[in-house]
Amino acid sequence: DDLVIGRNQTFYEAMRQRGASHGDIMALVEACRPYRNLRKVRRGHTFRVAIDDSGRVYRMRFDLEDEESYIAFQRKPEGGYLIHELTYPVEHRVCAVAGIVADSVYESLKGHGAPPALAAKMNDILGWEVDFRRDVRQGDSYRIIYEEIHRDGAFVRTGPILAVEYTNRGETHRGFRFAADEERPAYFDGAGRSLEKQLMRAPLEYSRISDGFTQRRFHPVHKRYMPHYGVDYAAPVGTPVRAAGDGVVVEARYNKNNGRYVKIQHSNQSYETYYLHLSRYAKGVKKGVKVSQGQVIGYVGASGVATGPHLDYRVKKDGRWVNPRRLKLPASAPVPADRMARFNDQVALYSYCLGAQPSSCAPREVIATLPLQAPFEEALATSAAVPLMLSSRMAP
């Protein structure tokens, strides 16, 4: 039977209400520790449980965060539990959507039946080329090839964007997902140049720039002119702040002016970034910890000397303060020479799929369904049938 955690209810209380014994509940809490802290589950969490009349829990399972896998507990005859991490059979659906922006990319995607989450993903890919907070204009157009994950015929989550094209003020930008090394897929332009820079220009989702980089600013608190060596991004309290690039946390502490702040020394040693006035740090962020680009390191606040919630983001290059908005950002590595042939083949297929979308608008359409446990790129690399299936489906 389903066990759903109610309002202001703990896992222990819900299980006791269902008739489970104290001993079995505590045994499950301990056995589950590597996967989930059952003492902290919230309202709405669902468990499948089987409890006999004597209060013994002989089966329980719950979904993991990715919603593609689950943990199953089976009671052993001698006591204790066997634990299995299992995977649901899922479908990776390759989808296409195209549109013209009227109000926002988000609303356009929503109106075409595509997941609005694609807007943030597109920003992550092309955000170094297009400022989606300031540069988007009515009449901009986009075409996207992306994955959706489905289970038992129901949508689970949005997968990665495989290829994207965005035209802004008459200039077209494209990005293609490709595994250039064994670490993780990345995004490149059609020539194999990385779209990812070593530093993000803005390490958060912000509503506006409330103050800029200047040598002479009238400080609203100190009431005198003084330099402002950062860019202030106004955002609600609690907005996640991300590491602008790979590096090591060299400071994560509080002082009177900066409030709670983080300082990161980046991998190429030339750059340091600073994140001021945080409300709190992300779990595990402390001096000496390695962080990756895009990893959440803290949350927007107004600690220290601040008139309202914002992130004061600062960058040093070779020991000197520089304007983060005007900084010529160093690019990440291109596709290696020994992978270019494979990359070109993949780009040709994705470009064909993008080109098959109307230049004006096309509602979301499934162009391939792959009953796989692996991402689409893996199928593309191992099965000659996938390009044929896609190209025949996309043919006019």
C-alpha cells in the first residue's frame, strides 16, 4: 500500500499510524541512511510498504530523486533487510520544437507544448553568447532538439538539449552536445569550439543589475564616494549562487562589510572570484573544498553592509579587480583532433534535424523513441539505426 507523509508528520509517526513496530521502523531508518535520511522526509513523500498484523515491515520501497530508480527493502527471515537499488524501464524520447519569441522564451516554449525548463537549459548553453536576461527581443527565434524521459508512458523529466539554434537580432547562435572526453558531455559550436567559458559571466538567476563596477560610487550606507569593484545582482533571498568556474574555495567566512562570503581560486590560477552578502553557504562549502563550474556554493542574502538582498559578484585577474561584465572570458578546450570526425558526423545529423523544423514555429514533436537505460548519445554512438530513424522521421 502507498504511505504518504502528511502535513507536520514524520516518517516514524506515519509508519506507527499504519501499525509498524518501533523496532522495524528504527531498523529501516538505519538501513536507509546511505540513500535518504528518513528523519527529514517532508509532506508528500510516498513509500510503498507492506506490514503484517504483528507490526513487522516485510517490504518497503521508494523512488530516488531522479525518478528513474528506486530502493527496495526485503525483510530477511533472520531479521534485518536486504537492500536493492533498482531501475525502472524508461524511454528516452528525442523531441523537437521551434518558435518565435513574443513575450519570453519561457512562455513561447510553454505555448508550444514543450517543457519550460528548456529555457534555463538553453541559457546554460548559449548564455556566454546571448544574455537571456537583457538581450532577448520580440521576434527572436529558436529551434531545439532535446530529450524527454518517460516511465510507463508518463513524463518524468526533461533530459539534455542535444542541439539548439537561437537567432537574436539577426545573428544565429548554435550549440551541439558532444562527449569530447570521458568526464562529461559539453557544448560546442559547429566548428568544435567550446561554448563554455572557464568562468560564468553571472553565477545566478537575477532579476536586475542594481549596481555596476565603478571606481567612484556614492555608497548608500557609508554615505561617501568609494570604489565598487563588483556587480550587484538583485535577486530574492535564497536564490542559489553557483561557482563561476572550477576551482578551490580559499575563504568561506563572515566579515563586517562582506557578510557571509566565498572566495574561489580558479584552476588556471589567474582568476579569483568573490561572492558577497550570502544568507548561508551550501552544504559542504568550506575552505579547501574543490568546486565545479555551476555547483551551488551559497544563497543570496543581505548579510554584512547591504541595503537589500543581492549578490555582489567580484573577479580578480592576476591580482587586479576587473569588471565581470566586460571581461573577455577564457574559453574551455575545443573538441580534440582525434574526436573531430565523430563530432562532425553528429553535428551533421543534428543540423539536419534542426533544419527540418520550420523557421517560424512548430509545436513539440517526438521524433524518436528509444527504450534505453542510456542517454541518446550512447545510442547514437553504438547503433547505425538511430541516424536512419531520425532522418527518415524528419524528412519533409
